Amino acid sequence: MQTRKIVHVDMDAFYASVEQRDNSNYRGKPLVVGGSPNQRGVVAAASYEARKFGIHSAMPSITAIAKCPALIFVRPRFDVYREISAAIHAIFIGLIIAVYFLNLFR
């Protein structure tokens, strides 16, 4: 008898993690991907370092910068996120019998 396994992968900080992977200057620093606080922007994703300040997705950027003045803002690169997401999906599909995705790109 096979044992059933359920795997849940939470990729809420995915965009921020990609930016930290691609730019070593961002590693270990509070970072958000999203719109500028000067233009009514919104946080799309927050790094784990930023989350320590209470910053989270869907927060107005002006609120985020008030919580952490040293916060780094990065504009989204959806083409890059889409490419990496597709590679991750391919890995899951190759390993798991039933895969259910919930994301922005499908």
C-alpha cells in the first residue's frame, strides 16, 4: 500500500527571493517588489527581512516605507518570475501524480 503525501509549497515571497538571488546586494536586506511609495504603489512581495518589520503583500508602499525607512523597492520583472515559475512547475509535475496550482500566471 502506498502512503499518500500532500505537499504544500508557499511561495508568497517568491518575487522578492528571485530579486535577492539575482542581485547579491539585496541579500539579507529588507526588500519589496512593487510600486513606488511616491506613486501610490503596493507591495507585491516582501522578503523575509522586510516581514520582520510587519511588511506584507498588498500593503500600500507608503505604509511599508514608514515601517522600514531602509526598505529597498524593486520594480517587478514578471517575465523572469514566469520563466522560473514554469521551471518549478515542471519539477513538480515530474515528481507528483496530482498537481494543483494556484498562481497568477495560469
